[in-house]
Amino acid sequence: MDKESFIGAFNEWQEQWHDFLKERSEPTKGKRLGEFKHKRLRSAWRSVRRNMPWLWTFYDYPDLGIPNTNNALERLNGIVKDLLRRHRGISLKKRKQLIATKLNTYKPHRNK
């Protein structure tokens, strides 16, 4: 889905479910307002809304070559975890050097 379609669909969804997202439970003793009923849904909705400008960095700046997924990053995390698992007896200083070397030499387009 492209940026404009997603933002349009997200805005329509917000309008459709506005009242549902604002639902609160009955106030508890000593509190003026109750808690929101759908905390996890509200958290996800607010996160998408708050981070919308950065979700489309790859789309807004195509010349930077930013991938639209985090697959390469997840692969790098797996490689580093595997390295640390294989070398679990080394000192913290050597461990940091090992990670730094891997990060500096990692080329995701070459490791397909």
C-alpha cells in the first residue's frame, strides 16, 4: 500500500472507530475519570498516529535506498546473536570488538 492510500485508510478507520477508542470504564473510587477500556488498541493507534511521519521515510526519500522492511536488520541481529553464542566465553572487551567488527563489515546486499 502506498503512503497516500495508507494515510487515507487510517484516517477513515479513526473516524469510524472514534467513539469506540474513547470508551472509558466507570470511574474508580477517588478518580474523576475511568480508565480507557481498550488500552492495547489505543496504544497501537496512538503509536501509529504519533510515528506516521517516520513510517514513510523510505517512501519520501527514495534516493537514500532505505528498504521498506526491517528484514536486513533482523538478519544482522541473528548473525550477531549467533556470533555471541559461538564465542560465549570471551571477555566483554573482546565481545564489544567482535560486534563492532561485524557491524562495520556487514553489507546486507552482499549477504543474500
